[in-house]
Amino acid sequence: MEKCKQCFEKCMTVTDAYMKESTWKDLALIKLCVLSVGVLIGLCIPKKHKTVYSIIGALVIGVTLTPIMMKFVPMLIDEFEDFE
């Protein structure tokens, strides 16, 4: 179990380093890949369960997007404060 923890920590260290070197374009590509996986998974869900999973998906988007925007919007406002 300790080996798994060390492996996970190394993966997170590399991920942090990758993110620091990434541009918005890299992140956009990652998001498109994740979106594509979500679409493919969504196509596999039986019709009778799609409503439930749609609600779960909407909740996940809301819960994850809110903190991101709470960090991003103030930065954006600061950047455009002196914009004329």
C-alpha cells in the first residue's frame, strides 16, 4: 500500500509540473479529450437511466465550475480594471 501512495504522490508531482508548463491551449485539448470520453460513456448509458445521470452530470458541473469561476472572475475583473 505504501508503494501505491508513493506512486500516486510522484504522479501528482509530475502533474503539477506539467500544469505549470501548460498553456491555455494545452488545457483546452485536455478538456476536449475529457469531454469526448464523457460523450462516449453517455452513449453507453441505457435510455431509462439517462435522466438520472444527466442530473448527476449537471450537479458535478455546477459543483466543479463554481470554485473555478470564483477564482477566475476576480482575476479577470482585475485585469480589465484599467482597460479603456
